[in-house]
Amino acid sequence: MSRKLPTTPRSRVRSALRQLFLRSRERAGALKRTGNCCSDCGVKASKAKGREQKIQVHHVEGIGSWEKIIDSIYEELLCAPELMIPLCEACHEKRHDEIDHAPPMR
């Protein structure tokens, strides 16, 4: 029997963000820049049996607060259903056009 940790909505968002980063062009670009080698010691990534070596990507300036990032996602994207309306593609595009061409708020 496998023991799975309970998932919460917030942990699912964190997991999705991690997967997004792991598949990002930015991460791939950082790895490509160093030839899939460690920037400090030069060890190369390897999948050879007995010599497996993974190379991770470190954010030089840090990520900041995961909780703030997740809070922002909930505020902007995963808001309450009452703050969302279903629209067809054409009407959705029209709504965005109206917003983009609205006079600036004072």
C-alpha cells in the first residue's frame, strides 16, 4: 500500500509552478549555457548507471516567498467563482478589447 501525502489546493499550485519551472525555456537556457555542467565544480550531468549526476538550477537572487506567489495566483487567477463569468471566445475577446481601449482611470 502506498502512502500518499494529503494534497491541499495550495500544494497543488506549488507543484504546478515547480513543473512549469522544470519545463521552462529559461531553465533549459541556463543549463545549455554551461553545457549541462555544474558552474562551480564543472561536473557534467550524467545518466550512466553507477555514475548518475543530476544538475539543478539555482536562482541567484532567490525566489522570494512561495506563499506570496501562491497568494497572488489565488487573488488574480483562482479567484471566487462569483468573480468569473463564462463567455464564448468572441465575447471574451470583445471584453478584453474594451478593457484595452478604455480611458485611463484617475
